[in-house]
Amino acid sequence: MPILHVRNIPEEMYAALKARAQNERRTLSAQVIVMLEQALRQPTRSQSEVLAALDARRHRFSPRKAGAPSSTELLRQDRSR
């Protein structure tokens, strides 16, 4: 089985990986393998596909219909304080 060495991992990331491995009762290596498998199972999308999905979502959601104030109203409220 091939061996993969990873260098220069930020301290915070290493601590988070180690904590997750402990929570899942796995070794650090086993946890990294599980996380890599999960990441590789997810389909990859091109930048244009991601932007098209965001654009479609933007058209489906209307902040006004949800009762959210407009940015102009928020700015006026903030300035009046």
C-alpha cells in the first residue's frame, strides 16, 4: 500500500484532525483516510456549474418575500443610531 507524507500542516488543522480522530475512535491516519475518501466521493463541479447553481438559487430566493429588510432600510437604521 502506498504511503503519503504531508508536511507543513498548520497546528490548528493538526489539532482538529487529532480531536476528530479521537472522537471517532480512530487513529489519525485512519481518520485522514476516511476524510479523503468522503471528499473524493463528492462530485466535482466546474466553476461555471457552481456559478450557474448560485445564480439559480439567487433567483429562487427573495429576501423581501421572506420579510427581510432591504439594505437601504438597514443602512438608515444604522445611521439613525
